[in-house]
Amino acid sequence: MFQYDDLFKIANFKMPYGKYKGVALVDLPEPYVVWFHGKGFPEGELGRLLAQVYDIKLNGLEYLFKPLQER
């Protein structure tokens, strides 16, 4: 279930590790998010947000987050 604050977090929270360290969650490549979906999302807030990003990308809704991104 989405929480209001999660919308801004998904748009601005940066991946903390790995190949895409520093990339906003909503900007992660779809195959990377699908890989996490198959292997299992990490524990905690990051995993919860990545699971939501998976649903967002699955439905092609990434464009809705562009206005929320901090510049």
C-alpha cells in the first residue's frame, strides 16, 4: 500500500549500493528492478520502496514521478 510520503521517496531516494548506486529508485532500469523481484527485495524501507517501484514500472507509470523529483 502506497503512503503519501513514499511518492517523494521513490522519486528522490538514491540507490545506496550496487551498480546503480546514486540513481533515484524510479530511474532504475526495469530489468534491474525485475531482477530484485525475482531474487527477493532487501529488508526494510529500501525493499518496500523497490517493491513499489516494481509495480510502478510494471504499469508504465514512471512519468508521473518526474514532477516530484528534486532538481
